[in-house]
Amino acid sequence: MAVAVGLDIGSEAVRAAVVESGKGAAVLRRFAEMPLPPGVIDSGDIADEGAVAEVVAALWKRHRLPRKRVVIGIANQRVIVRQVDVPHLEEGELVDALPFQVQDAIPIPVEEAVLDFVPLEEFTSPEGDLMLSILVVAAQRDMVEGLVRIADNAGLSVLSIDLQAFGLVRAAFGADLLLGGEGPQALLDIGGSISQIAIVRGGITRFVRILPTGGEHFTETLMAGMSISREDAEALKRRVGVAPHGFPEGDDEEMIARRILTRTADALIEEIRGSVNYYLTQAGEHALSRLVVAGNGARLPHLANRVGRSLNARVEPVRVLDHVSVGRIQMTESELLDFQPVLPAAVGLGLWGSYVVPPTNRFAHVG
């Protein structure tokens, strides 16, 4: 049985999940989180490595987490994910040729990027050449090196740097990935400062988009629109939510707040719909078979259902605990259930080496 520790560095907290996996069901052995000081993460990007390293070290010390085989997730606007068609080569040859093959497809100089890929499918070009469609992941090298430094400073041994969206998919769909499913399925994670969309078809993650809007943006629009404090905006946001459908009318405080939140939601939904429609058009698909939602931002009342109606997709909340067993964890069942929206990233990263995960859903690179 292999044990890995998924490390999710979010905009407001650091979370870790100890996952044991082997031939049977994966087991969640431990889950813990610790808040981050305000401002150390900016739109998913680390602004203060030292502060983050201190919190990570404190989390590990307080909860006595394993220091080896740590998998860290990356997710921000400095990570590019693109589908690219390349000549069919053996894996080793393609690894060597990857910078040349994808340099025109990514907006990062290849010498400044950490590159990896997952194969999607083979096809033959109109000229009769054997080709390979791949999903390329490009992360800015200094960002990846910064994550490794944080782990080193916290006394951790890194097994892999993984695209966080892949981890989200592993945790949200579990062994269902191996079954393929009926048509494309999507995972939408609305975090504090970013939102992530991953579309899965035939057990393979085929599309990933990271959007620079999260739950914090809803709070900020309320603060600005109603001239209230952050604390009051957070409470009001959770109380009124967005309009279930249509656009709210009325001039009392709650209706004004709901109108502001709905306007903000619709801007995000338009970006989500544009991303999903782009994939569907390119893939020759008609609609999503279902949409699984996760993240603290998705707790905003009525937001997930409003997204689902816009996409004409069945909406389901993420249920990580349907796919992993729970060991003797130092947490009550109700506490663990309350954490479900934020479990997927850390748990999915901990599933990096699990047998239930097709290799085409892993981005692996360290240093």
C-alpha cells in the first residue's frame, strides 16, 4: 500500500490529505487545514513564499503528517493547458521534442516553462501522417521552483508537482474515470480567488480552463457596491446568495445585494459557458452529461444551480467520500462532510499514484 500526501495551497488556507492507495479502495487517513495570512496568495499565485512555508511547516508539525511523498498542486493564471496535435513519436522522443513541437501553442517562452503532456488519442492527418493529440501543461519554471523551495523549507520531500485540476477530477470522479461514462462530464471548482473547469470524456481529462474569478470576487463587489466592511459583506453574501433565475428587483438591502451578486455571477457564468461551449464545439459534442461542483465559492446560495441551468446540465455536489474510504481520522463524520467542498484538491493530489487513476490524468514534474 502506497501513501502519498496531497498539499493544496489555496488562497485562504493550506490543506493536506494523507491518502493510502493500493489494490483496494483508497483510504483517507488524515485531513487537516490551516489558514493563511491575508495577502500571501494573489489570484492563486504565491506572493510571500516565506509566509506560506511557515504555515505549511506548522500544519505538518501540529498534525504530525508524513514528510515524504508529498504531491503539490498548481493552479493559477501562470499555468497554461492546451490541446496540441503533434507527429506520432515514441514517448521518449516526444519528451525530447516537446519544446519544439509546442512552442507556437503556448504563450510562454519554452525555456522559461516546465512542460509535460498527457496523450489523448492517435489519428491520421489528411496527408496520411500518423499524429497524436496531446494535452500540454506548461507552468512557469520560477513558480514550480518556488513550490519546491516552500516544501524544502518546510522539511518535506516532494514526489510530484501536479496540475490541481487533475487532482480535482481524480477525487470527484474516482474509479468512475475507468468506466468512461455517458458523454462529457465537467468538474467546476469555485475557489477563493480562481475557478477551474475540467472536462472529462472517456476517462480522460481533455480540457482545463482556469478563470481569475472566485468567491472573494463576490465579496469585493458587495463591499464596493454597498460600501460595507468585508465581514458584513461575507455574512450578507452567504445569507442572500444569487437569484435562482431571472434578475432580482426591489430596493431593500437584501435585494440590492442579491442584484450585485447575481450580476457578478452572470459574468462568471458567461466565462464558464464560453469555455464549455468552446470544448463542445471543438470536440463535436452537443452537451455535458453532468456538472459536478466543488469549492467554497460554490456554497453561495443558488449559484451552482444557476450555472447548471445556463449550461443545460445536471448539477451534482462533489462527493469525494463516495470514492475513498475513511480511516481512523481525527474528525467527526459531520465535520468531514462539512469539508467535502474543499476536500477534492488535497485528496485528489494524494491519489496521484493510485491504481484507479489513468496515467493520462497525471502531470508529473519536479524541479
